[in-house]
Amino acid sequence: MPERARFTSSAQALEHWQGHRRLTRRVIEAFPDEHLFSFSLGGMRPFGEMAAELVRMAAPLVEGAATGEWQGYESEVPTTKAGLLARWDDDTQRIDERWRTIPEGRFAEEDAAFGVYRDRVQGLLQYAIDNEIHHRGQAYVYLRALGIEPPPFYER
Amino acid sequence: MPERARFTSSAQALEHWQGHRRLTRRVIEAFPDEHLFSFSLGGMRPFGEMAAELVRMAAPLVEGAATGEWQGYESEVPTTKAGLLARWDDDTQRIDERWRTIPEGRFAEEDAAFGVYRDRVQGLLQYAIDNEIHHRGQAYVYLRALGIEPPPFYER
């Protein structure tokens, strides 16, 4: 098999990520207001802080992938559940719009995300998706420990 | 941008997964023997049982992707840390060898994994990778709760 055979197209990768984003949104929603930014286990961050990290990374990364210009991490992320969900929805639309403008061939280019993290653009975007799955998995443990049934992992 | 532009090649997807598998192996290794198959939080499964699920899915899925024949989940998975790690290493090699025989164009075909889960072959493989990241994220919480520093997420 040619090593360069296509595994995923750009459109499929976007839809795959947006499916994960829909699930992560449901996980944020599942947290009671009073626990999202305070409950934690093992000395880890509350899930609200992890979700804020995802917000700081996601849309700015797609902007940088599309334009080659890096605005830096966005630091202002809402610290209420309602605010975080509203921001999530805005970013979902922004990601959809900007991803579609990423020039063909750009995924294979090397770049330094936010001027710091050097990888192929595909690898940078893949990292953001993987990091979201990773932290959301941790949120599942938080929810279970709170006695709350998380949304099914396979539903996107 | 053409929607069909390539995001990931077959060789990149394999290397991406094997990088995650190396990290998951380090996470299994980080558990003390006496906790791998017993410690849990929130009424969830111990990580050893989750890892056994990953083993039952991974190599057989690549076999099915390569051949179109489904042997069914493998049910016999070692229940000791040393046994699990040895099996992990065998499967890593099996995945490497079999992935490279997956025919070009096969990723886009629909199939029913294990006769049950219907998706494009790419989606079936992607699910196994995502599911590994998801459960390994949960293992990070277990390790932290046990007072053990997990291996860095970004090291593959």
C-alpha cells in the first residue's frame, strides 16, 4: 500500500473534531454550576479550567493554520458555565468557517503554533483534538465521582 | 480548499497511533501491580480492565481492516501487569505489520467491525484510537489520586 494513501480528508477531520466538540459541550453541560470550576480529584484542575485551556487553543490554532499568523493564546475565557458554553458555540462556528479556508497543502507545512510549538500543521491540529479527548476523559471520572452519568462516548 | 484534500496519510495515521500506544504503555507501567486491576474511582472499571478492552479491540480491528474478515473480539487478555505489557508489545508489532497491508481505498469502504459496528474503515480505526486516548485520560486521574505522577501527555 502506498504510504501516502489518504487516511482522512480535510472535511472528514473537521467533522470528526466537531463531533468531539459536540460531545465535550454535553460534558460541560452535565456539570452542576457549582462543581464545574471547583470539583477535582487527585489535585488536578477542575474541568472548567481544562475546558478553558481547550478554548484558548482551539479556534486560535485554526486561525493560525488558515493564515500563518499567530495571535497567541487567548487568555480571556468565561468562568461561568453559561459563559463557557456560549463561547464554545461561537468558537464552533469560527472553527467551521476558518477551517474551510485553510489552503491545500498547508497541513503538510511546518509551523510554530503561537510562535512556540513546532510541528506540521496537521500535527498541531491533531494535538488539539487529542488533548480535548484526553481532558474530557478525565471529566468523565469527575462526573462519575459526583454521581452523574456522563453522556455516551460514542454519541457525537 | 478542496474538501477531499488530504489531512492525514496512512503512514502518518499509523505513526500517530503507535505514538499513543507508546504513551499508553508507559501509563500501564506506571501503575503499581496491586492497583492496576483493582483501583478505581466513581464506580468505574480499574484501568487494567479498560486496557484489556483496548487490547480486545486494537489488533483484531487492524486484521479486519486488512482482510475484511472479522474474528470477533479476542477475549483472552492477561490479567497481570507483566502479561498485559507483553501482550501490548506483541500487538504493537502485529498492528505495524498488518496496517501496512491494508489495501489502498480500503479506508473509505464501509464495513461492520466484528459483524456489529458499521462505519467506514477509517472511522472504525479512528474510534479505537480515540477510545484509547479517552480511557488513558481516565487513568491519569487514577494515577494522580494514587499520588503517582503520570508520564507527560505530549511525549510519544
